[in-house]
Amino acid sequence: MLIRSWDRGDQAEWREWLAAGRDFGLLAANGAPGDGPVLVPTHFLLDPDAGEILLHLAAPNPIWVALRADPQVTLSVTDDYVFAPGHWRGEPGTPTSYYASVQFACTAEIVEDAAGKAAILNRQLAHFQPETPEVRVVPGAEPFGPLLTGLRGLRLTVREVRAKFKYDDKKPATEQFAIAGLLAERGQGLDQGARAQLLRRNARRAGAPSSGRAGRAEHSEPSATRPGGCPAG
């Protein structure tokens, strides 16, 4: 995705944005020539310190064939998106989209052994279902162990993170505040989330304390990475 200098987000920003409950994305793998990419909506577990993403999918999923041919994938997460009408934005009155999006460029490793799959599932359960710590997967043991043959695990090693927070940061603060007011007045769909991101980005630019849900920005040039795959900041 294209990331302008004013839309770019840093490591702390995208980590906070994702940690606010954004753990569902779109996994894209290269399909066979002429078939187009394979796209899979999925929950995932991000371990930013280890530079990896864990998930599981059903064994019949068509993505496995694609991954064996090419393990390079992208996981994309997008939220807080709205349409901003042209008459909200002053001259020349061009409409635009506001959104936050984080993309992970990764190398995929398929996990097929029972112990490895159980480990991934248990980490996901601890994250998504912490209220039931007694529910865990043990290979070969009822009730979930026998079901492991019906799925495969996936470990994604993060090579690069691209983060974009597109909320008219290039415009004067007065215009941003006016648009924030119009979003509050309209109050539809994801307007409140987008408004929070717009105000947070504005406060961040001004060096003031921010409030609302954290967001991220994207950039047009590759971000620096450190061992483990996440940006050096």
C-alpha cells in the first residue's frame, strides 16, 4: 500500500492499535499462475517481541497448496475506516477514505505435528478464551486431541511491517477538528473510531497527550527491521 510521510506510523503506535482487540485479518498467499491470490479471513495471535504470528486453519483450506509453492505471505488488518465527503474537506472538495491498516510481510511455516498444533491452539485459547483456563488441547486426549487431524497450524515469521493511519494529517489542525465534529454529528458505522484516530493523530502531531483508540500510519518506503521481523522503531 502507498504510505505518505504524513500517514506513517511507528512501532509503538501499531502495536497499541492492534493490542486494542484487533486480532482478525486477511491472510494473502500467492496462488497458482493464472488463479490469483488465495485470501483467508482469520483470527491470529501476534507475538511482536518474538516477531511471529500464530494461527490455525482447517486441513482442506486451499491456502496449504499455495504455501507449499510459495511461503511468502501478507497478513493485513484494517479498521476505523470511513468515507469523508468532498464538501467536508474544503477546496478543491475531493472526497477521500480514512482508515488505519497494518500489513505484515511474512514467511510461513506449516505446522503438522500434533504437539506443534496443540501448542499453537493452546496459545490462541489463552489469548481468546482466558476465562476457561481448564480448556486446553492435549494430543490424543479427549475431547480435542482427536480433532487435531482436521487442521494445521501456521507460524508466520515477520519480515516487515507496514503501517498506515490515513486521517488527513497533512491538513491544518482547524480543518481536522472540523471534520472530527462532522464525524461525531454523522455518527454512523465506524465514524466514532475514525474520529478517535483523527484526534489522536492530531494530538500526537502537536505533541499533546492523546486519547481514544490507538491507530497507525503507513509509509511508501520499507520500514527498518530488527531480528525477529518487527520494525526497529
